[in-house]
Amino acid sequence: MKAATSAILQSPESGKPLSLSSVSLQGDETWEGKLSCQDEVWPIKEGIADLVSPLELSASDARFREEYNVGSARYQEGMDWLFNAFYEDEGKVRNQMTKTLNSQGPELILDLGCGTGKDAECIINHNPQCRVILADLSIGMLAEAKKNLTAYKEQTDFLLCNGSHLPFQDSVFDRLFHFGGINEFGEKQRAIEEFNRVVKPGGKVVFGDEGVAPWLAQKEYGDILKAANPLYAHEPPLADLPAGASNVKIHWIMGNAFYLIEFEKAEGPPPLNTELTIPGKRGGTLASRYRDSKKN
């Protein structure tokens, strides 16, 4: 783990700063050691800090982690089938998705649920000046990603964590990317709140997963996909976006069977003049009409 990464970490449970101890270095990176605050201790093994919280995961998160730990070596086999089923080119799709980050210059980017590292490679190729922290709930997937990204060692770092309990301080990332996991998150709304929390004001969040587009969901096309995998029945969680989300866009990709949501972080909801008098007989203001609606 690089020093620049340890400097932005906090406890995923208490939110308190973490300090390094029992450090064993490999080059300029912490290879073995501990991150701690008060009675909390989080291990670092072979350069990867384990900050998964809570220690007892929800049933869906625990199952998700176990499936990917066991199946990480054969993960690409499943990806090959998926892209072939939609007659899509994997490299082209990943390039298009990561391009929506619009990353430029020496930015810090979180690739959450990083899989085997292919999205991170695209992100770096789009912006060679950026640095990417790859995080995943599965050590098996992180091991595959680390192996696949040896050529990008200087620009990458790796971390075990839960997307719903991120171990990062507020507003430290310029961009965040996540694709292909949020449908199965045990705490989906909390995860999106966490995405927003760790990104700087004005920064961008891009995330997505399976979900057949509305105009296809009730047709035979959608029925075929949902019969094979119930995750295709998921709808984009737009209602879970933070009030401060701005410049929101949704894309339908890969046969219109997957959604990709992008938004920029603002400090709060859009400004609204709630005391401006409304023309007409009824009169009043937005604020007064709202108050009256609460009385009824």
C-alpha cells in the first residue's frame, strides 16, 4: 500500500483517522502492517489493506464475496460469454463507459468493484496522468487485477473494502467509477451516499449494472433476459441519488440491457426561491403552499 493511499484512509466503522504500525516495506510501499485507531485494528497483507466493514457482512454481500473469491480465476470466461451474447466488443464497451468520467490531469480516481482491472486500465489509458485506487470486496478479484496491471504499478493501488462502508475520508477523489455489482449490494442507497461522500464537490460519479430499459422490460426480449438472470429486472436506482446530484445522465448500453448513471457532486439541492409570490388568485409562495399541504 502506498503512503498516498494510507494518508486518505479512515475507519469504515467510526470514521476516525487511522495510523500505520508494525510496518514492513517492499520498496516504498507498506507490504505488511496494521492500520489502527483506539481499539480498531485493520491488517495489511502482501500490500493490500483489509478494511471490509462490517466484519459480519449482510447475507447478500457475504455470498457475493464468496462467489467472486471462488470464481475469480474463471471470471473472464463469463465475461467472454456475456459480451458475445450481446454481440459486443468488450474493449470498446469498457472504453465507452470509462470515457464518461471525463478524467483529465493528475486526478485521483476510485475504481470500486474493480474486477480484474480492465476498467482501471481503460481509465489510465484515457488519462495517463491519473492515479487509480482499485477496491473490491473479493481478495480473489483484487489478486487478478493486481496481476493484470503490473505495467501500471506506479499509478495503481489496491484495497479490500465494502462499497457501502468506504474507508476513505470525505471529498478525496476527483472521480469514482463502479460497474457490475450495485444491484447485489446489501445496502444500495447507503453505497450511493458513500460514492457521493468520498468525491470532491464538482467531481463525477459513474455507476451501473444490469437492468433492461423500460421500453423492453415487458417485451419478450426482456422476458428472455430475466428468465436467465433475475438481475435484469432491476431498475436504475435514480431515487437513491443524493439531493445534490447535478448534471445527471443515464445511458442504456449493451443491447439496452444495462444502465449507466453519471452525476456530478454539488453541495446541496438546486437553489429555489421559496418566498417569491406566485402570480394569480391563489397567490402565496412555494413555501406557504408547501406548509398548507402539510396541514391537509
